[in-house]
Amino acid sequence: MGIKVLVVDDSSFFRRRVSEIVASDADLEVIGTANNGAEAVKLAQELKPQVITMDIEMPVMDGITAVREIMAKCPTPILMFSSLTHDGARATLEALEAGALDFLPKRFEDIATNKDAAILLLQQRVKALGRRRLFRAAIPRVKPTTTTPVKAAASPERTTASSSVPKRASGKRYKLLLIGTSTGGPVALQRILTKIPADYPHPIVLIQHMPAAFTPAFATRLNGLCAIEVKEAQNGESLRAGCAYLAPGGMQMMLERGGTHGRIKVLAGNADMNYKPCVDITFASASKLVGGDALAVVLTGMGADGREGARMLKAAGATIWAQDEASCVVYGMPQAVANAGLSSYSIPLDDMAEAIIRESGRG
């Protein structure tokens, strides 16, 4: 039997199209469809799918409300479909905060350059979510009023035997913190960055696989929740300590010399690149800017982006950490780094912020 999928959308055409794509993969099985959020909640409880694909704008009950209801009553991995607009980005981020694990553009021409690639990507995303046990802990929603990091509540699914957490700071001095991530990254970044104090001593560079329409809204959301400043990176701006720079979606971000801590260079990059932004590209440029004086963290995500950039950083003497398998939505990118022998620790998400703060000399 394949991974059981419930398809939810108020458009009969889109329900049928997604169902056809899902069912065409031998590892997937469509066990039901729903045309609004209320029906989705009911069928989720009755059919117990392993993955749900969910539209946002629907009658009777919208997708975000449906996500909250499902996560409260029968937690299930949910893949959202969203329009590539500012409003669509905000709604998708709300859905992720409500409990959805991943998202894709609703127009298939926005997913990939050709139809076959778009179909394959959708199938891969559904299978990746279906193979993971669900974990979810409360996400901080209030902007911190102090610089004291708050310890997160333990998530239902904790560490595995391979997980490890540095018990004390290494004593190494750093100039830069880099974090690369993909599937599951928006929630993971929020859970980490909301615990970073306002006087964090280094610039923070964030590379999240995300469309161009989404990164401004994501940076604005994080900035409203975090004690540090979070912004979408701009070409030519100088890095500042205590500020997090989110790589613009659809572009490549590199770091170069200039100012006290370095300068950001944003460019289109090669059209054939799989990821825009690409973790490897930013990590590689950081290895040339600060050498070994970087702490680089690879979080949840499909694929192996970040491995080769981490290899260059490691060769220069930098410290590399990975998120542990149990707390990842998709253990792809961190696994690639860990299996290559590049990461010194595989750290549970709930422990990552505390470890970063301590290693940076703030603990």
C-alpha cells in the first residue's frame, strides 16, 4: 500500500489534477478528496491520511483554519498550495505557523520550468512528508521583551541516539553565523531566532529555499517576533552584528569584503541552478570572507544543498552543525552534511538556539 493522501481544494479541476499526479506514483494513494476546510477536517479524522494537500482560500472553512483544526484533532503532515503573491505568502506563513509542514505554488508553471519536473517535485514533496513522523511544539508568537533566551517546551518527539548537544562552548571566536535550510525551515528558523538575544555579537546570514514573493513577508514576520533585527538582504549593504539577513528568494546571495563585517552581494546567478537561493553558494562565499571564523548550521530540508559549501567552510576551519534527524521535517540536507563527516554535532531543534548562544560566547 502506498502513502495515503487526502486532496483538499474547492476547485474540482485542481482536485482532479492533483489527484491524478499523486495517484500516478506507485508509492502514493489518494484515499479521498474534499472541497472545503470543514470537509477536510471531517475526512482527516475518518480516513486518517498520512499526508494532506490543502488549498488556502476555500468556502465554509479556509485552509488555515482547517490546518489548526486538523492539528488539534488528528495531527497530520500537510502540504499547502499557495499563490505567489504577497497576500499568498502571508497566508502560507500563517498556515505553516498553524502546523502545515510544507508548501508549493498552486500554478504548476511556477513550480518548475517544465511539466514533468513539476509533477516529480510534487510527488517527491508528498512522499517526503508521508515518511516522517509528525513533531510539533508550540512556536513563540510574542516579540521578546528581554535579551534572556527562553527555553522551549520539549516537543513530543525528542532526540535519537545519534543526537548530540555541545555541553559547553568550545572557546573559539567567531565573526559570522550562517543557517541554511529548506523544507520545514520557516518554522525551524522561527523557533531558533525568537530565542536569540538582541545583543547577539555577530551578523546572522539565513538561506531558506523560498520563492521571491515569500521572502519579504517572511523577513517581516520574523522581525516582528524576534529581539534581533531580521530583514531581507539587499545588494551592497554591509553586515551588522545582531542583525539577521534573509537571502532574497529567486536570487543568489554572496558575501564579500567591505565594511566592518563584510558586505552582501545579491545576483541572479545561473538560470540552471536548482536552488535560488542556494546554501552552497552563500556558504562558499563565506569561507572566503571569514575563513574558519564561522559557525554554520544546516537545518531540515530535502536534498543535499549546503554540503559542498559546508565542505569549503570546514576546510577553512569553520564549525559545522546539523539538525538531528528526529526533529527534522525532512532529514535530507542535515543528513548529507552529517554523512560527509562535516558536522561536529547533530542537535535537536529545541536545543539549537541555546547551543548557538553558548558557542557564540553569550551563554
